[in-house]
Amino acid sequence: MAHPLSRIIDQLKREPSRTGSIVITVFGDAIVPRGGSVWLGTLLEFFDGLDIDSGVVRTTMSRLAADGWLTREKVGRNSFYRLAEKGRQTFEAATRHIYDPPPSDWTGRFELLLIGNGGDRDVSREALRNAGFGSPLPGVWVAPSGLPVPDEAGGAIRLEVSAEDDSGRRLLSASWPLDRTADAYLKFMKTFEPLGAAIGRGTDLSEADAFTARILLIHYYRRVVLRDPLLPESLLPTNWPGRAARNLCGEIYRALLASSEQWLDGHGTNEKGPLPPARKLLERRFEA
């Protein structure tokens, strides 16, 4: 296994367990474009490469199904999983945030959502964060105007505000921890620049290692970018590292794509047999 990838896996092992998050990354990045369903054995083979015990993976899958993220279908003794409706809705919003270029048609105005006390506030919190909204106060959420509002927050009171004056800019600074997000982008680049350099020098990765590297690349990147509101450049701090991080992620992703898809060709299975070919959308990810 290539040394830079080994170091990334070692770093993953030192962190608190994130098996569930990696499962969602696998589905969102690799399985949904290939029909959406995958055999548990395919996942167990992948996680074995990360030295994550099969019992941990099975428990994680059961928990994700119980929490409404996945559905399971039994065919004989084999289990097959796909994203549930809850998982698909969250994934669609996350997909745009991760792979699409930042919006360039900002109007100079922001969406302000007001959500009252009660269950609606709790239900909508995670969906709004994943959609790119920030929260300066409990029950108050902000995002650049035009960002889709998740269904979970459909009952919120919606207003538009301007960010051109000082009060608007204070609202922005209170809504998103941009310093922490910048630090997280820099940490991401420090982690993956050695892998990008090794690939640039022509270091060969096996198909299995290419798939592992691809999944961990998106796993780490999405943990940062889904907390980034993708604000217009004029509102960002000087030397904002988000663009450089996206460029690095895109370069590595494209370099890994063909070989990682070949691993899925040989090892990915659903109820009907080998996974179908990926849709063309993979080739459009991380376009400028």
C-alpha cells in the first residue's frame, strides 16, 4: 500500500469511530451512481482494508437502518442495502455542495429562516446544517439567497436580508465559524497533499487502494465542505483556503476515478449480480 495512503488510514484509526459516516460516504459517492443498492459483503471487503472489524460494520449497518438512513433487503442469507428516502434527500443536497462549483450568481441577499420552539426545531437542525445554513441564534438560520430549503424546515418563516451593511456582516460572522472551517480546510490539505504528490510522480495504486483513497478523500473533504456556506468571495476572509482545498480534492479524485471504478467492477454486487456501470455524472464532478 502506498505510504501516503497508509498514513491517512493510520490517522483515521486514531480518531473516534466514524464507521457510519464512512458508510454514508460510500453510498453517496460510489453506490448511488451505480444503481443505489449493494451487497453487505462488498462493504465488508472494503472495510477490511481499513482494519475495521466485520462485527462493527454489521452493527453500524443495523443502526443506520434503524435510524432511517438505509433500507435492507434479504435475499436468502444475503443482505443488500440502499439509501432510504431520508438518506437520499440528504445526499442530494450534499452532492451539490460537495461536487458542484460554488454558485456565482449571488444576489447580495440572504435567506433568513425563523423556526419556533418544539419538535420542528430539532428535526430541522441537522438538515439545515447539511444544506449549508448557519445559525447565529437558536431557531434562526441564514444562507445565501437561493439556497434550497430542506423539507424538514418547510414550515419556517422565511425572510430576505441584505449583507451589505455592518449589521449584515456581523450576522454572517455570528452564523458560521469561518476560522474553524479555514483551519479544517488547511488540515485537509496537509493530510492529502502527500497523496496528490505521490500520484503526480506516477506512484501506482492498486484498484483496491484507489477505491479506499477515493472514499477517504471524500469522507474527509465532506466533513469540512458541508460546514462551509460557500459564501461569495467578496464576503470571505483574505486567503480563504476553500478554493485550494476543492482544487486539490478534484485533482486527486479525477486521478483515482478510473482505477477505483475498476475495483467496483470486480467486487461490487447487488441483488441482480455485478453493479451496473456508473452514470456519466461521475465525470462531471469537481468541474470548474
